[in-house]
Amino acid sequence: MKKIYTAIICLLVFTAGCKDDFLEEKRDLSGYNEEVFKDPLLAQAYVDYLYGLFLPANNAQSLSWNLATNNDNFAKTTDEFAGETDLNKVWASISYTNAHALPYFGARLTSSIVNNPYTRLKQINIFLAEIDKYGIAEDVRNKLKGQMYFWRAWQYFDLVRLYGGVPLALTPQNPVASDGISLEIPRSSTSECIRQINADIDQAIALLPGKWTGADWGRMTSGAAAALRGRVMLTWASPLFNRNDDPARWEAAYQANLAAKTLLEANGGGLFKTGGTANGTAWGNMWFTDANNPEAVIVYGFNNLAIGGNTTRNNGWEQAARSKEINGAGSLSPTREMVDAFPMKDGKMPGSSTYAYDAKKFYKNRDPRFYKTFTYNGAIWPYAGNANYKQWTYKWYRNATEAIPSQTTETKGANASAVYLSKATDPNASNANGNFSQNGMDYMEMRFAEVVLNLAEAAIGSNRLTEGLNLIKTIRERAGVENLDGAYGLGAATSRDQLFAAVLNERKIEFAYEGKRFFDLRRWMLFEEDSPTAARLGIKPLNGTRRTGYFITVKTTAGAKYVGTTDPMLKPASGNAPVIDRDPASYPTPNGSANYAAYLDYLYDNYFTITVKDDLDKTNPADWKFKWYPEYYFFGLNENILSASPNVEQTKGWNSLRGPGTFDPLK
């Protein structure tokens, strides 16, 4: 994948000598540059250019980034991150004129190249219409077409899961009227769109190889296309679209995901287990193997080239996650609610686990994925050149009258929740250039684990309950969860709804901060207070809640809150720390064990107080609560497309200049 970005630049270079500029010519849908479809290198560069339109930009926060918003607003519309967005705040009315009418569908179409869904589809349709005409070898053409069919299916599914049915433009015919503005193609029904997506996936599977090698590793494969179908059919079977729990849809989802798993395994795919499953070792390391990683199904490629070059595509995740103390951005603040969602290391939740839960030491005896996802106060968070770096996040009070601690050990600035997000951060990450921005980790947008859990959910939906449970177990086994009860902590889940809840909770943990949570909450309709599916599954809806963090404050030996301007646990060049040295030259044995882990427990038991930090979400007004409206289950079209497109119906539940919406996304 890293080679693709070089090819994108080559596209611009190769076409510079043509009589008309390539990108300029593509503005006219009736025109094209024949040279592109005669030369295999130019044709490949065209396809690679399309990859670039779908993938995150340079320095994107890859895991939480989403194409539809070009930021992490979907993640902030879940329990993963806090923050007010257009999709979780109170509005005076639900209207197509407001920002909550998601503008991803597109803006008023113009003659210029704009990277939005229908201009991406234009490029794909031109390519598919022209590539067979000019003599490029069939095997080369087939692989190129297969990638384009994949991306067309991907784009239409991304629209459908947000809006329901959308206009289907399948040829390079001009999709706008003679005025060059109005969209003439009406919305197709959702079921018609699902059929077309599947037809494109059929083509992609038939034309793509099962595996790419060398510089082509990371391109879309037949297995990736099959896995996309699995995601499509699972969404189509889920309560959002499948209000009557049609068993035929669950069966179709099961067969699609079983076929995807089988095809991927036949080409070397599987759960990443290199390094062993104990303590979640393999699970934590799976991000740092590029070529031939069996876990990787759909990959967003990045490189670690110097910032500023034409082909630079750095992954901004490492920089965003790392704390400011070591020149990271410190901009990712996981919520206390997500920390609490992780089970104990026997797979059971606190209260039902073999292991006693101590709120003072919330980090003890947790699911191994906990330690690969979060970095808490005092935890070791290594990077290149400092394998023993300890991340401290405690606070204290400047004066005795302070109600909220204002002083922090993080002198360069603290994050919001006092817990850091360490998932997919590299223990060998380099900040040699002054920070962590020059990072090239590829992001697995779809992992084999998702295929397994998609299949598990579809198996449960089609009443293959034992199979569904066993598939969830394979995920926990790879994660290193203990199997004390023979069921990896899942023995209490026996009914269909209990197993649905189990698979959704497993997705919440396994894919935390990987861009899946928003879509899982939507397709199961788990946001609003009176959600019938939330009641069925025993899951608390998000509406009416606030996302919170931690105050970890220092207390004195006598148990009083520490007051002062000097870091109470940092030993100065001479003398003693005001309260206790957090990192002595040799660890004492307060708990009978001279090691850092025992000493950290001692500090938590005796010198830290943990309370809820409730300022991650909006504090003005003080009674701000998360608010999701049922209308968001199928987004309405924004004014900027409706006003120019008389043939496009508004979604039911939304208004427009022509009155209430008439398009039914459930058909």
C-alpha cells in the first residue's frame, strides 16, 4: 500500500505531457483521456489515485477517522470519546437546514473535482466504461476492474448504511441536468441498492486475486470483497433495516460471512497469533506487522516519509495518542465508561468474576486487551529509546479552598480523562524528529477478527447459537482471556438475546476506538431511552448520559489532600519528594515484593484518591446530556443537495422545501 502513493504522484507526472491535463479533463463526464486506458502504468495510476480519494489524509488519526465526516465525530457520538457534535446535542428542531442533516451525501454538483461520494463514483464509472476498449492485456484489466468494482460497492454501502437508498449512477453518463447542477437520478430503494452492491462485489470477487504479494500487498483482494459483503449483509439483517427480524436476512448474512471467512483462510488469513496469546501479546502486536499479516483484510496504508514530501502519508495516530510530556499531542482521551466496560481477566464483569474488583485499583486483573488499549497513571508505556517510560497523570490542589485540583504532574499539559489511549501505539515508536508524527503504521480498517464476529452475530441471528458462542470464544482465546469456566467467561449467555448482547459487548472491547462502535450502536438502535432493542439486550442507551474521566489526586501520609505548588511525588535533585518518591532507585517492599508493579499498587492504596472527572462533556449548560434523535438512524439530505435536485426525495422523518420527506429507507 505504501507504493500506491508514489503511483498517485506518477499519475500526475505521466499525464502532464498529454495535450489536456488529466484531472482537468475528468471534470467533463463525457470526456476522458484515451492515453490513460492504453498504458497499463497510467491505468494502474488511475486506480491508485482512486485509492487515495477513499483513504485517510496525511497525518490522519487513522483508527477514529471516518470517511463520511473526515474527522472523529462519529467516535464522539458514542461512549468512546466525549465532546459535543452535531449528532449528540439538543436541537430546536430536526431540519434539513441544520448541520445534523449529514452533508456526506454530497454538495451541489459542479464542474470541478471535489472529493465526495458522487465524484468518486464518476471516476470509477469512467474507468469501468473505458478500460476494455484499448488493448491492455486482459489479466491486467481484470485486476484493475476488480479493484474499481470493490470501491464502487464500498462507496454505495457507506452511503446506504447512513441514508438508506441513494441514487445509483452506474455509467459515466452525466448525472446532472443540462444546467450542470441538478442531480437527475432519483433515489433507488434500499433493497435495490443492496442488490447492486452485491452485484459489484460479485464482480470484484471474480476478478481479484486471493492474495497480493510484494509491493502490491494491501490492495483489495477477493477475500476483502467477500468480507465487505459480510458486513453489508450483517447490516441489512440488523434491527435498523430488519425491523421484523426476517430470518432470511440473518441466513444470508451467515452465508456471506461464512464464505468470507473460508475464502480468507484459504489465502492465509486468520487471527494474528505471532508471539503467543498469553497476556494479549499477539493481540497487542498485530498492528506492527505489514506484509502478509493474516489479520489484515482491508488496509489503509501509510508511510513514514519526511513531512512535506509529495508522497508523504504519515499516520497521525501515534502522535495524537502520545502524551505531551514526550512531545505527543495528548489529544485522545478515552472515557471512564469505556475503561469500565472491559471485563476482568477471566472474561467476567466485576461482581461476577472470580477476581475481586477494587475501584481504588481499577487496573488490576483486567482482560489482557485492557493493558493494550489504555495507559493509566503510573503504567509503563514504552517507546524507542525509553523502554521503561512511566506515564503519570495525577493532580493535586494549589490551596486548601480549591474544590477541583488545578495542579498536574504533566507540566506540558494533561489530556482530559487522566487515562491515555495506547491501542495500536508502537513500543518502538520513534520521536527522533522531536515528536511521533513521522509514523508509517498501516491501519487495518477490517481485521479478520471482525469477520469472525460478523459470522458469530449472523450465526446467533440464524439460531446457530452454539456456533455463535464458539466463535466469540475464539476471539477471547486469542486475546489471552482466562478460560476458568470452560467458556471464557461467557457461560451465562445462553438465549439468543443474551448472545446478541455478548457479541455486541465483545465488539465493543475488541474493536474499541477502531471506528466500529458508532455503526454498531446505529444498526442495533441503542441510543435512545426507550430503545426496544436496548431493553431486549439489557444494554443501557446513551441518551441522557455524560462521558466522564478520572481525577487521580495525591493525598498525604495522614490521608489529607495534598496542597502546594510542588509535585508531591517527584524527588528533586537534592532532598526528598514532598510526599513519596514515585520512582525510587530501588523499590521498597511494602507489599512483600520488591518490584514496580507491587510498589504501584502500594501508591494507589496509600497515596492516590480516585474520583469522577465530569468536565469531558460540555459544562455550559451544566445539565448538558448526550442527545440522539431517532431521525439520525436514517439521515436526512442537507439543503445544499435538495435545493438543487428536484428529483431526489427527502428521507421520511425529515422536512424539505417541498414538505415532509417521502422516501422510505426500509424498502
